Amino acid sequence: MKHSLSVLGAAAALTLALAGCGSSSTPASGESAAPSSLQEIQDSGVLTVGTEGTYRPFSFHEGGSGALTGYDVEVITAVAEKMGVEAEFEETQWDAIFAGLEAGRFDVIANQVSITDERKESYDFSEPYTVSSGVIVTTADNDDISSFEDLDGKTTAQSLTSNWNDLAKESGANVEPVEGWAQSVTLLEQGRVDATINDELTYLDYQKNNSNENIKIAATTEENSQSAVAVRKGSTELVDAIDSALEELRADGTLAEISQKYFGSDVSE
């Protein structure tokens, strides 16, 4: 069952909670580098991409020291190929990634950057290549929770620093503090909590790797978050080229194939 978030704070929580693995979204001080020129990228044959490299399953090193891989890495690599250039990656911590874009260290960011009104004031975005919602996760045999209203008086496992904690409280839940998703699942299976709220991508990634039949999605938020390639403001021709590449990749099934590989579901639209 989907739930419309009637509280403005809850809607904001959904947007921010899926905005990448950090919370920084404001531009760095000082002037930004010039917009990335599509012609210059084509002439050099290289699209330079800012990404974390530590954000599984989106941008990470298999085994900690293997080649850079991940959902975002594969998507932007395919985009670059459609553009006739090669993707080269600059690994950067999330807190510095927007500053790196503005300084001209890379042409684009591919790191689950959510499109928000605040960010649109400072950056341009491609069409989204990831769409996700917030979900309530319960044990598979729980029939008492099928909406966010049903969380009133129930106990949920949440990280106190996440926006999902705010949504749980606004839904009337009692919160059991945890350090992350893995601990939430453990408490859920032990019967120590009734549910946990998180983003759908986290759940899908977990199930792709664990196939846990003891838990399920009990409810989904109506609002969703859309992640896209971020570029410096004014990079209109580059955005158009990326959008054209994404359209081709969506039409030929490549985006769905990459989604299935990492999530067991198509999260690209």
C-alpha cells in the first residue's frame, strides 16, 4: 500500500534521505569553473566523472581493492560509450564532491545525486537514471502493518541521524536506535522491533545478495527520489548529450539490465 506523506517535513525527509550517502548540497565558496564543453570532451575523448568509490552498490571496489565498479559506474560508463568517449573516474569523498565539480576537477558527478530544488539552483541535471521510494520493512508474517498509519504505537529500528528516523517519529512509532540497516534486520528477525523504514534501494540490494524470505516490504511512500548525473550550471549541450545517451540505453534495455544486475529489479524509471 502506498502512502502519501501529508506532513511537509516527511516529504523533505524522503528527498534528503536518498540524496547520496552524505548531506552536503551547497556549492563551495568562490567562483565555479566554466561549464563543461561537450566539444572539449569529444575532442579529448574523455568524460571525467566524480564518484566516491566507497558507496556500495553504486560506486565501490570489489573486495575493497578490486577495480572500480557499481551501478552508477556502469551507467555512466555506458553513457560515455554512447557519446563516443571514455569515462575516467576521479574518486572523491562525498563532502568534497560538489566542490570538485565546481573547481573543474571533473565534468560530471555520477554518485546517486538526488535532484532537489536547492541543487537545481546551482547545478544542471540529466534525466534521472534511478528512481526510488521509502519503504516499511516488516517480518514476512506480519499482517498488522500495511501503511504508515499502522506504525502508530509500534517500534521501529532506525539510525538516529537518518531522516527515516524523523519519518518514523512523525508516523507515531517508538524508535529503537541502531547503527545501520544490518542491525535493523537483526532486531526485526529477533522480534525486538515491529518494523524499520529505509529506502527501497537498500532493501533491494540486501535481498539481491541475501534472498531473505523472513522479511518483506509492507508499505511504500508515494513520493520518490530521482537521481541523475550532475554537471556545472550552464552545461546545456553536455546535458543534452547525456540525456540522448540515457534515452538510447533505456530503449535498448541496457539500463534495465544494469539495474537487474545490482538490485534484481529495474530501478531506472
